[in-house]
Amino acid sequence: MKKVFLLFSIGVSFIACAQKTGSVINVKEVQRVETALASDDMRGRKAGTPDIDRAAQFIAGEFKKTGLQPVNGDSYLQEFIMVRSNMRSVKGEIDDYELDPKNIIVVSQEEELKMDEKSGYEVQYVKEGEDIRKRVSEIMAMKKNTLVFIDTGFNKMFARLGGFKRPYFKSEKKESPNVIYVLGMFQPKEFKIKAEQSFEESKYANVVGVLPGRSRKNEYVIFSGHYDHLGVGKPQEGDSIYNGANDDAAGTTAVILLAKHFKKLNNNQRTLVFVAFTAEEIGGFGSQYFSKQYDPKQVMAMFNIEMIGTDSKWGKNSAYITGYEKTNMGKILQKNLKGTSFSFYPDPYTDQNLFYRSDNATLARLGVPAHTISTSKMDNEPNYHQLSDEVKTLDMKNMAAIIEAIAASSRSIISGVDTPTRVKTEDLK
């Protein structure tokens, strides 16, 4: 009975407060924020450029005006540096046979690498008919200096192995082994490989504001969206700016308005964290760095918001939740919306693996009930990653309704009444 009464009290309190704060989430405010983020002045908000810095300052300014606490001293910017390698030259010989440089891939953190048969490298083979992805993952997991010969039957896939040369966070640089891939099933007596590469550092920043909880300060609920997009491309019919109005200025707009809404209510028991991620479009590095700053056991839920500017396949007043079946969070949200005209649905595009393609993925893999909310029709979204993704294509009224629904649906989670079940990490791909 106490829980029922508490739920009733929260519901009454929420409705009363919502009436007081109804002006916070409205079409005019959605239009203002969305238009600023997706304007030509932002030049597509490409990560690592001065253009996205202007967007970051705008978002930080909104967080400051709202009264959120900065994440870093007096700054809302959560800065980090990524390090990328650029191969300058690579040469290889096997039993006096000179290898084509295109058939050598070096994964290393050394500026100059020299190795031969006396260097103590483990020798491995990926044979025709084997699962190359599985074998390469196993070899990388060995954490040993390794020379890997790849069957020529994998010729078309060979270049993709360069993807293992992923950028890394400068603050977390760890000595990692050298892994050298060679296309061809050699059984050499002698071999020599020499590689020279340079390293480039790039600075990025998430924008983060915090609203401390009243009674459960160390339990976090995250509201997020990514604010980077594709930048400027080749002109087409006089336009060259990828404004990214729906992807994902729409999600970032939602985060800003939710921050204003909850700050005005000022009754959250759990701490709320509002974050605009950078570098989603180039690998999800912003959310990866952010996730490392929290103990996942203390993150109770994550609402990642991506592309809510167009109607869903069910029409207005609806959205879907990726990974719906992995926790009971979706059911909690729908319970809190009972009596309204809004509905959340399971992701209808499971073949596109959306649960793992957005900024919720890093925390979800750590067990956090972290889901993305979207309306984007992924089988028929004509403006996705196009120059035509502009403000004029969005439905501001429906966006405001979606943001209001997210606010209403989250209330029992931010109050501490409901705690979503965790993602079973052993079930993740």
C-alpha cells in the first residue's frame, strides 16, 4: 500500500509540476534550439573542427543558463584527446622475396618498427575456410607480438584488418603488442619487416551538465544525444552543408529541453546527467570516453535520444526503443504513460542492429539499461546523412510531444521508485 500511495503521490505531484513547467517544453523552444544547432553557421558540426566548437559553446551556454552543475570545475566541456597513427612507409621481405606494401598491415604504437625471424614473434595462420573475424579476434586477445599470414582467399577482406589500428585515448595509452598481417600463406625461414609511422593527436569534447539528486546522489540517470554530424561536403545544387537537423540536432535539442524541464521541477531523487556526445559519427568515441568516467553499477538508466524529428512508422505520438527486449525499461516507460495518447514500441528495425550503433551501446555492454529512443524510419528515411537533413523537414510540434513523453515516462525512474533490470552482458553480441 505504501508503494501504491507513493506512486499515486508522485503521479499527482508530476501532473501539478508539469502544469507549472508546461512552458519549458514547447514548440517555440524546440524551434529555437533546433534552429541554432542545425544552422548553416554551425557548418555541419563535424567532430574535431572549429565548427563543432561553436556548437559546444552554444550547448554549454544553455546548460549554464539552466543552472546545471559543470562537469569539469567551472566548465561543461569534458575534453579528451584521441591519438591516430599514420603509416608513412612499410617494407617486407620473406626469404629474399619482396612483399607488396599493400599486402602488409602493421598494428603498432611504435614510431619505427623493425622485426625479423630473431625478434621472438609468434607466427599464426588464418587458413581458407576459417572464420577470419573470430581468428583475428583470438590473435589480438593473445596480447603477444605476432606475425599473421592470411590466406589469399581473404584478399577482398584483407584491407579491413587495418580497422584494428583504431584511435586510442591519450589518457589511457597502454603498451600493446605489435601485430603484423601479411597476405599469403608463407612458411618462411627468414623474414624482415620495417615500418615507420607518425601519430596525430585530435582534441574532442563532450558537453555535460549535472543536476544532483536529493536522496540518491550516487545513482545516475543519463539523458544523451550526439551533437556532431558530417560537416561540409561537395556542393550539390548550391548546398554543401550537412546540417544534421534530425541526426542528431533533434536529440541534442531534446536533451537541452529535458534539462530545463527537470531543473524547473527540481524534485529528482537520483542525479541526472545531461550529455551531448561528440564523435558519434566517426566511431562513438565521445560516449566511449564518457562511459569510462562512471561506475556502470551506479548508472540506473540511460535515455539516448537520436533522430526524433520525423514521424515514426506508427505516426505521431509514438517512438521506438532499441533493445526493448533486453531490459524492462520500455515497459516502465509505457506504464508511466498510461492514460496518455503516446506509445513506445520495440525497435522494428532489428535487422539493422541499431542497439549497437548509437551512443547507448558502450554502457549497455557493461550491463546498464541503456536504450536509444528514436522515430527514424530506417528503411525509408530520405534525408538520413544527406544535405537535405534540414530544419524545414522536421515536425516541431511532434518533437515537443516526444520530449514531453520522455519526461513523463522517466518520472518513476528519476524518483527512485522504479529501477530497470540490467542488460545481461552474456547475451550481448
